[in-house]
Amino acid sequence: MSKKPTPKAKSTGKAKSTAKRKSTGKRKSTGKRKSTGKRKSTGKRYSQTERNKILGHVKGVNGARGRGGVAAAVRKFGVSALTINKWLQAVEPGAPSKRPGRPPGRPAGRPKSNTASNTAKTLKRLAHLDGQITKHETELISLRKEFKQLKNTL
């Protein structure tokens, strides 16, 4: 006698475990975004005492090193550089908003590359200046010798 296999129940694709699954806290994306109207601000609000502490740190570092106060405050307090610069402008309206040393209107980065004719002119000018410097250095050496001789006679 041969045994016939008993028919198995069809699987519905669900786990057989009846234990509840833990929620991971993540929501499934439905692909649609609900419009709630106005977006809520997510930025942190700083009290006046916190601002003063941060600005004091900026001024202290700038006073000691001459620069780098904003970057140091960004690293220490986690406030963006834009925010700190905005606070500095509010405290000192005449303060420069960009780093010193760069003339206004001049873009950051490398200067425009010279064309071939500009390069030739620049090299010619450099050679001329080098000759002038050498000439004046030679003259200066002779003047120093004469100065030293006159000083020794005194």
C-alpha cells in the first residue's frame, strides 16, 4: 500500500509566530506628502546669555590670535557660522561681514589665468625687477662698507 501525501494548508505569507513584533519607530513612506501649510521652525533658540557667552568666546579668541574666533565657536558650541556672524552684525553694525583681507567685489578663489601675451609681459617685468634689485643690492653693499669704515674712524 502506498501512502498518499496529505494536503498541506495553503500559506498566506504571514509569519506563523503569534508573538507581536516590536515597532522600530519608523513609519512606512506612503509616497504622498501631506501639506500642513506653514512649516514649523526647527532651529534652536538661544537666550541672550548664551549669545553673549558665545560672542565673548569669539572676541576672546580673536583678541588672542587675531582671527579664528567664529570657527572656534562653531566647533565649541555647535552654532552655525552664519548665525554667529548675524549676531556680530547686530551687536556691531559696522563690523565686516566677510573675513578681512579680501577687497569687496573680488570673488574668492584663484585669480584668472594669464593669457600667453600677459604671461610674456609678466616674465619680462619680473626680469627687469630682478635686475633692478640686484643693482640696488650691490650699491647697498658698497654703501654699508663705506659706512662701516667711517664708523671705525670715530
